[in-house]
Amino acid sequence: MKAALTLYGIAVTAGMYALSRRLSRRWPSPFTSPVFFTTSATILVFLATRVELSDYAQAKEILTFLLGPATVALAMPLYRNRRLLVANLVPAMAGLLAGALGTMIAAVALARALGLSRTIVVSISIKSVTAPVAVEIARMIQADQTLTAAFVIVTGMIGVMLGPWLLDRAGIRSPLARGLALGTVSHGQGTAQAALEGELAGAIASIALGVAAVFTSLVAPLLLPYF
Amino acid sequence: MTPGMEGAALTTPAAIAVVPRTDLRAATAPVLLAVKRAVLLAAEVAGLWALNEAGQLIVTRLHLHFPGNVAGMLLLFALLCTGVVPERLFERSSSLLARHLPFFFVPIAVGLMTLGSTLLSQGMSLLLVLVASAAVGLCAAGWLAQVLAPPARKERP
């Protein structure tokens, strides 16, 4: 029974993921993006078929096994675009640190001002980091992994929906600055969006995603007592 | 088989037995290639997995407050920079994993199904925090990078 439920959980997740890839190709939108669509559709199917979250634990264990290797693989785009980073070291690093720190401090300050619980404050602080790293930091700083994953996903969607418009409004036109901002704040989805704007923006965004992940990994545990 | 042998293959009894065998080989060739690719891909992923484990080990042994998978990533970056690992070694697996990255963390977000009511009651506050903090980060990063960057080449006369 347990094995059957596990298989069912895997099948539903994989099926919804395959469907989301088709949908996002046909109707590109943050709401058909694989992360958002697969998560919500899987939850809906589980609710409709009365699958408990505990029934899914084993499936989750199996499916997230490749998250570690996938994180290690992020070194590849970083290595491939290293010359771009070296050539723009000062503006790229300054912008990256300002963006990563700025968004973290803004999130924590605002969440506290709104009286949100400490678990939420801690979990929302690392929402701009790419998901596999964010859930790992969440484990270290006693945040809620699920909440963090959700905040990361929504942040990715915000970057796609709001990012280009906001950057236009703020008069940020250089592809380097735009790509850097999108990659730093909205990780994977922001990087995909930046890649649509151009090769340079996409390349710098993929660097920003990786370096911001390293930076936040270092800084989040240090800042934790002040959250 | 040489083109001239095709006619002979149909007439000589000894060759008749050969024809289906080569057909079989031709038919299995794509399958064998696919198997070979899959094995190579699995080996690549196993290599990335080993690097991840090495990262975890380094972090635990040195009592670092740092995610093990990020340590694994930095390890691979160092190996690439020093030329110990050639770039093409993880070419296929890294692009495959990056492309399907969402699939691997969706199961964690599915945990939201039990947190739904809590989140819905605070939904507006949470959305406000996420949108405002993203806006702060985007503007800070974009503005500082643009100000500090040397002017674009096309702006020169």
C-alpha cells in the first residue's frame, strides 16, 4: 500500500511536470511555468484523491535525491562565464552584494513590521536564493523548508512579471545591470527572463545566481541573530 | 556488407543466415547507442553526486556553517579552473539537471498543502513582503551596477 502510494505520488508529480512543460511552451506565462504549475496541480490532485502529505514523504525523498548533484552542476555556467565576471568585477560584485543584502534586509524588516511569525521571517529572508540552495540554508538556520521553497518560487514569478517593467521605470537599461538584477533577486526564473533580453544579460544573470547563492549561504547564518 | 554481396546473400544458403543477423545488428544499433548514452549520463550524474557528498563531508569535518551542496559546487568550480576536470566531462548531465531543476524541488513545495490555511490568512502580507523586497533588490542591484559600469561602447562617438 505504501509503495503503491509512493509510486502514485511520483507518477502524479512527473505527469504534472510533463504537462507543465507542454503548457509553458504553448502559453508562456509565470502561471504555466513548470515550478508553479507542477506544484499547484500536484497539490490539487492530491487533495482531490485524498493523498495525505505523509503518504508523499517517500516519493519526496526519491525525487529530491538529484537536488544535490543539480546544485553542484551550477558551477558549469559560472565557469563558462567567468571571464565576463572578471571583466566587470567591480560593478557586478557591488550590484550583486547590494541586491542580495538589500532584498534580504527589506524582506526581514517588512515581515517583522507586519508582525509575521519568526518562522516566516527566517524562511522569507533567503527567498532570493536558487531553490536547491535555499532549502539547504533553510535547514541550517532552522527555517521551514516548505515555506522557503514557496517563497523562492513566488519570488521567481515576481521577477518575471514585475522585473523588466520595474527596471524600465527605474531607468536601468544596460544589459549588464538588468541581467545582474534579475539573476540576483529572482534566481533561475529571473535568469531565464534575462536570457530572453539578450545573451549578455542571460550570462551575467547566471553568474549572479551562482555568486548570490554563495554569498547568501555565508551571510544568512551570520545575520540570523538579528532577524 | 559490400553492395555487391546483396545479391549473393539472397541466393547462397550460408549467407541467408547472415542477412537477418546483420539486420538485427542494424536494428539494435540505436538501442545500444541509447544505452551507452544513458550509462555515460548516469556516470556523469554519479560524479556530480560524489562531488556533492565531498562537499557535505568537508562542511561537516571542518564544522562550517555552510551548505554542503554549495561547497560541492565551489569544489567543482575549483576543479574546472585548475583544469583537473575538463569542461566537457559534465556537459550533458549539467545541462540536463539545470533544465529540469524545477522538477527536483517541486516535491518540497508540495508540502504547502498542509500550510494552505495559514498562508491564505496572511497571504496579502506575505505577497507585500515578497514584492516590495524583490523591488528593493532589483533596483539596488541594477542601479549600482549601471552606475559603476563603464559606459557602453555604443555610446562612444
